[in-house]
Amino acid sequence: MNFQKSDSSADIAEISKDHVSALPIGLDMDERDRDLLQRQRELEDLDDNTKVNWEMIKKLTVCGVAFLNDAYDMFAINIVAMILGFVYYHDAEGSAQNTVPKKWDTLIKIAVQIGCLLGQLVLGRLGDKIGRTTVYSASLMIAIITTIASAFSNSMVKGFNVFIVLFIWRVLLGFGIGGDYPLTATIVSEYASPKRRGMFISGVFSCQGFGNVLAPIVGIIVTACFKSSIDNDVRNLDYVWRLIIGLGCIPGVATLYWRLTMEDSKRFQMETAKAAAANADEDMLREKLLAKQPRFEGKNDEESSAETSKEIINAALGEERPRRAKTFGQYFGEWRHLKVLLGTSIAWFALDVAFYGINLNSSVVIEAIGFAGNIREDKPSHFITRNCLGSIIINILGSVPGYWITVFTIEKLGRKTIQLMGFGMLTILYIVLGFAYHKILDKSVAGFIVLFTLAQLFQNFGPNVTTFVIPGEVFPTRFRSTAHGISAAAGKLGAIVAQGGFMQLKDRGGKNQFIDHLLEIFALFMLIGFFVTFWIPESKGKTLEEICDEREEYY
């Protein structure tokens, strides 16, 4: 909404035309709407007074480090899975040598996604119920503890092997990471001004790109430290994978104090207080009316008494009935609100089918561009280092630049424009890569690298960033964390479908022989993401209250 900041009836009459028909004007304005007008002025003052200061920098740093840490924890498993093959299957025969069996490889890679899905739903909801920063701190402590526990995973004398134990700890790690998605987005969204909000949210999320690069860098460094001992006895790689996982807790520990001392935004505090007061006002009036209600003859049974009470209260309240805050079900029970939630959720689901299908199986691409080496003939240290270098190259070529192009253009182009462009380009690129996969690789590896780099670029200069940004802006404050959590959980469901379903088909007909068809399937999902984006409003340059009309939250 765009109300003028003046108490005069003349100024009130200049309220934006979009709301004139819905809002009483002048001296006869309903007291309920006067409250909302005053509320709007207070929120406008919050946006006007929002400046980049030390407190804001501190919050952005904490949130940025959170996503660097999360990306490191999620994608380091690619390197760890490769190392586990050398540690536990170095004495296997034939093609099974130095390779983790597919079922265990899938299990440990899918674990964090399962945990994330649960954490996004549960911790996202708790963020709306008990406060953003309280739950935000709890999610980090869960992640730190489970990261350390993951590093000490081992086989039991009887029962679970190391892969099952690692799976359990990484599900719990994912639960903590899952809370970071809705809570980081809502915290940054509610603190930032409309002019910089998209840039700040996307900037925080783009630190994920640094985490993607940091994991293989740490892999190279730790492997180099143990190089001679690894070459003498491959089982010494057992230290390497544990260190790679365990070092992932350092960024979280470094920012734990700042997380613990963060406060909820004034916008969140004001909104929750307003909703509570609105509901309390009507409850109090109802109690007073019930206390004064005369007894009616013949209305002694409970059902009749309740019906009479309702009629008397509604008649007595009449036009003076206070506004009551809608519940989550009431708000999203209306199609105009539900379609926005479906749009953010389906778009994120569609994106993550391809995003995680590719990134959790980067070894396939590294092999395609010639950086994989020979897993049975190369020295383990050389093989691991070469694969880590391939991963760094893939990320630096397209992934990291894509993130930061979005950061610096999102306030000019708009969220919806970037998302539509990204999904459109990805649809085209995956069609080309899918239908000409083997021909391109046979004729020009360089051509394949260019096309794959463009796909990585438009994932991040596109829906991978915007699917995170948009749900942090287009939902009411009271439901923002919950709705963002639902959207993010839909994305993680897409990641689980990709890893647990589609990627199990990649070797159908021979090693990597089904990759071309998977890329064709990914193209279809990109097309779905393109069309559902039209259900989502553009939030560029608008206040959070303008994007989702506050009066829609009350009845």
C-alpha cells in the first residue's frame, strides 16, 4: 500500500487509487482501517530509516557465512563419496574396485536433502511461531553438532555400517541446514529497504557459490597434506574424508555468537503484536457480551444456547466488530494467494530436479570433460586432486559468475524477469545438450564445455537464486517463514527425486548412456518452471506491505 503520511482528511483522500474503493475515506473512516493506516505509516517509517550500518553488515555477514557453510556441507559429499570408495573398496575386484556401490552412494548423497526438507517445514513454521532468531540459532547449533558427529561416523561391531551411520548423521545435519533457508530469507527481507532488498537476499544466497568452490579446495589441501602416506597405504584416506567433513563446522562456530545475539526485526515484532491484539480484541468483546447475555426460556440445551450466543454476539458487534487475523488455512484457502504459493513451490521443485541432478553427480560431467582420470590405475591422491580441480573449474566457469550477475542486476531487471529468462534459456540448453549429447562429446569437448557452462550460468543467473528470493518477499510477515519453508521443501523434494530416481537411470544401457535422456527430462521440468512463474507477482521496488496487501490478512 502507498498511504500518504498525514493525519488530515485531505491527505487521507489521496490514498492510491488501487485502494480507494476498498478503504473508507475521510472523517467517516472505520476505526479498523484507521489502525491499518497507522500501521502502514509505521512500516513506511521503518523502510525510510533502513540504512546500511554496522548492524546490517553484521547480519548480512552471518547470513552469508551460513549459506557458504551450508553449500560446503551439502556438496563436499561428492568428494567424500569418491574417497570412501578408495578406503572401503580398494580390495574389490573389477569395476567395483575403489568405487562405492550405487545404493550406498545414493544413500549418503540424498541424506542431507531429506533432512533439509524436514528442517525447512518444521523450523520454517517455528520461525513464524516463536521468532526468527531463536530458531535460527538453534538450527546452527544442530548443524555444528551433527557435522562433528558425521566426521566420526564408523561401522558398528554389529549392525549399521559406516554408510548407514553417516546417513543418519547427515539427515540430522540437513535438518539444521534446512532451517537456514526460510529463516535467512525472512530475516534479510524484513531488515532490508525495498531498494536493496533483492540485492541483499540474493547476495547472501550467492555465498553458496563460494561454498561450492571451497569444498574441493579443502579436498586438495587435505589430500596434499597426507599425499605420501596415502600413496603408501590408501587406507590413510580415512583421515582425509573425516577432516573434509569436520572442517565444515568452522564457519558456523565462528559466527555462532553473532547468531545468538541477533534480535527479531521490528517489522516481525509489530506484525505479530498486531495480529495478537486483533484476535484478543474480538475475544474480549465476545466474553463481555456472553457475560451480559440474558437467559432465554426454552434454550437450556447446549446446542441451542450456543446458537443463541452466536446470533446475539454477531448482532451486538455489528459494524464495530474488530478485524481478526486470518489463519494460515484461511489466507491460503483463497486461490489468489494459493496460486502464489504453488508458483514458488513448483518452480523451485522443477529447478532442483536439474540443479541437484547435475551438481550432486558432478563426477559425470568431470569425466565428460576429461578431468576424471582412471580410478583403478591412477594414484589415489592424483585421482582425487584431479577431480577436485575439475569441480573448481566447473563452478568458476559458470556457477559463481551466474550468482553475482543476479546480485547486481536483480533490482534493475526484476525477480520475475530473471526467473523467466533463466528457465527459458535452460529449456533450450537442456534440449540441445540432451538431443545432441553424444554427438557434441564425440566432435567437440570444448563445445560441450561451453554449453554446460552456459547451463550453469543460467541456473544461477536465473531460477536458482530467484526461487530463493521471491518467497522471502511475496508472503505476509506472519506466514513468511512458513511459506518460504514450504517452497524450499518442494525444491528439496525435487533434489530427492533427481538423486533417488532419475540419476539411478544414468547407466541404463551402459555407463552414462542414459545421460542424454535425463537432460531431455530436465528440459521438460525447466519448461514447467517457466509457465508457473506467471503465477508469481513481481516484487521489485515494492514494500513488503505493498506486495501482499495487509488488509488481505484480516477479516
